[in-house]
Amino acid sequence: MATLKEKRTCGQRCEDFGHFVWNSENGTFMGRTPKKWVYISLYYVAFYVIMTGLFSLAIWVLMYTLSPYSPDYHDRLQSPGVMVWPNTYGEEDVEISYNMSDKANWMKMSHILHEFLEPYNDTKQLECNSYNCTKGKYFFQNTFSAPHHTKWACPFKQSILGACSGIEDPTFGYNCTMPCVIIKMNRIINFLPSNHTDLPPYVNCTILDGQDSVAKIEYFPDHGIMDLSYFPYYGNLAQPTYVNPLVAVRFSLVGEKQAKIQCRVVSDKISYENIHDPYEGKVIFYLKAVK
Ligand SMILES: *[C@@H]1O[C@H](CO)[C@@H](O)[C@H](O)[C@H]1NC(C)=O
Ligand SMILES: *[C@@H]1O[C@H](CO)[C@@H](O)[C@H](O)[C@H]1NC(C)=O
Ligand SMILES: *[C@@H]1O[C@H](CO)[C@@H](O)[C@H](O)[C@H]1NC(C)=O
Ligand SMILES: *[C@@H]1O[C@H](CO)[C@@H](O)[C@H](O)[C@H]1NC(C)=O
Ligand SMILES: *[C@@H]1O[C@H](CO)[C@@H](O)[C@H](O)[C@H]1NC(C)=O
Ligand SMILES: *[C@@H]1O[C@H](CO)[C@@H](O)[C@H](O)[C@H]1NC(C)=O
């Protein structure tokens, strides 16, 4: 056979090729009948359609499970941290110490609080958070019904902080022995502080050291409650106008006028005994007033 092939002339080869392209005897085109070619084409069309479908399905499933409004993986704590304002530091701990007879000195403290409360200004809150929230209940939102495809956020007005709002007393009590501090809990997306819908988290401050220096502790709003309507938080893209609920605490200092204080946010889902994070669920600070 091999010898035969070698002896073929160029013309014969061309003829062979012509036969291969179109063989009129068998009725084949490129070695296959038109019917077979149709089947092969259909096979490949189906193959690519299915591959495209699978690929699209995979992408769709991925996009469906990914929410553009909240990160999928966050290594953040599952129990929130707590902070205190004025956030002035001593050697290493939070140390709120002031001289009530030195105006420039205590003005620093009240300035920090005024600045911190700026987003909570009543008129500002009326403008950006006009939704009338139902107090005492979680504010679950499955739809994006607020303007610009976002979710509503409940207003938190500065005036709720009463005597510690800085409205009636712009000194926040730092010109005398009744300083106010503000407690804020960090946001955690989708976090619900309590599994009981009738028990909101509240702030409880205790004196760790210097009991004789604190005559009275008052909370604003009453009982130091953080209303449930501020939870859950859906993230900054979904709720761009969200503000954290706050609790202000006013201490009436007497005698030595210095104390070590712990303020805890109490709720069944908020832990506070994490040795790796002293700020989880609570904040400890020194409070000291001099003349
Ligand atoms: C507090 O401020 C007053 C007035 O500036 C000053 O006389 C006094 O020494 C200060 N007290 C302390 C403990 O620094
Ligand atoms: C809130 O803002 C308004 C307008 O900007 C201002 O007049 C008012 O003094 C502010 N209130 C407080 C308590 O700072
Ligand atoms: C908000 O809702 C409460 C209870 O439904 C109602 O009493 C109150 O008047 C409403 N406030 C505004 C500003 O719509
Ligand atoms: C502190 O400031 C408030 C408000 O300005 C004022 O009513 C109060 O008399 C002041 N207290 C002292 C001790 O100066
Ligand atoms: C709430 O949570 C606590 C601890 O996580 C659990 O012991 C309790 O049974 C829960 N209560 C309800 C009503 O789910
Ligand atoms: C606040 O904490 C103290 C100390 O843990 C506790 O004795 C007290 O009952 C708490 N108060 C409230 C209202 O939970």
C-alpha cells in the first residue's frame, strides 16, 4: 500500500482530495454524509449552550448569595465593643480628668462632646431620618423602600439626652461636679442585642474604685435604654443615614472626686468578659475632677 501511495502523481492527489471533499458515490462531504454533519453541528451547539448555561448558573448563584450591602466574611467580633466620650487618654486607660475652675480646661471636654453630638443635632436628624419608627421593637426591613434604594434608619435626637444633651447646659456639667459622659456601642451588621423583643439593652455603670466619690448616677434616656428600633444595622450602603443610639450618664462627684468606673451594656447577647478584648460589652475609665 505504502509503495502504491508514493507513486501517485500530484494530479491524482488533487483528485483524491476532491473525492474527500465531495464524494458523489457515497454522497459524503468531508468524509461524512450531510445528515451526520447536521448531527455533529447540533451536538456542538447543544454542548456550548449547556456549557454557557452552567457557567451563567454558577455566576448567578454566586451573585445571588453575595449581598452588595454587607460583607460576606467579617472577622469582626460577634459581640460589640463599647466606647466612652470624652475619649481622653491618660497613660494608657481612658482618663476623663478636668479642672472645673479652669475654663479653658473644661471647655476641651465640652468641645469634644459638642463635636461628637453634631450628627445627632435635632434639625439634622429631622431632615435625614424622617421615618417614624415604632419604639420598643426591632426594625426589620426586607425591602429597600427609603429613597435611593436604601433602608430607613431611626432618628436619634440629641435632645433625648436631656440634661446631658448640651442644649440646656452647654458645659455638660464640666464647669462643676456633675460631668456627663456618653456611652456608645459599636455597630455590628445584622446584630440583634437581645433575643427577647421586650428587653432592650441598657447601660449599667458601677463604681470599681472610689465609691465615696460618686453620690449619684443618672442615665439619659431613662434607665439607660438603647431602643430596639435601632437594630438590626444593615450596613453603611444599605443604611447611609444610620446613627448609633447613645446613652448619657451623669455622675455627681463628692469628696475626693475621683473614681474608677465601669459602664456595661447589659443584654443577653452581649458578652463582656472577653480577656482578649477589654472593651467588649463594657468600658472602664477614670473620672477625676479638681478645683
Ligand atoms: C485648676 O485651675 C485653677 C485656675 O486655673 C488653678 O488655680 C488650679 O491650680 C488648678 N488646679 C489643679 C489641681 O491643677
Ligand atoms: C443644630 O443645628 C442647628 C442648625 O444648624 C443650629 O441652629 C442648632 O444650634 C444646633 N443645635 C445644637 C444643640 O447644637
Ligand atoms: C409617629 O407614629 C406615632 C404612633 O403611630 C404617632 O402617634 C405619631 O404622631 C407619629 N409621628 C409623626 C411625626 O408622624
Ligand atoms: C455651669 O454652667 C451652667 C450653664 O451654663 C450654669 O447654669 C451653671 O451655673 C454653671 N455652674 C458653675 C458652677 O459655674
Ligand atoms: C435567649 O438566649 C439565651 C442565651 O443565648 C437563652 O438561654 C434563652 O433561652 C433565649 N431565650 C429565648 C426566648 O429564645
Ligand atoms: C448593675 O450592675 C451591678 C453590678 O454588677 C448590679 O449589682 C446591679 O444590679 C446592676 N443594675 C442593673 C439595673 O442591672
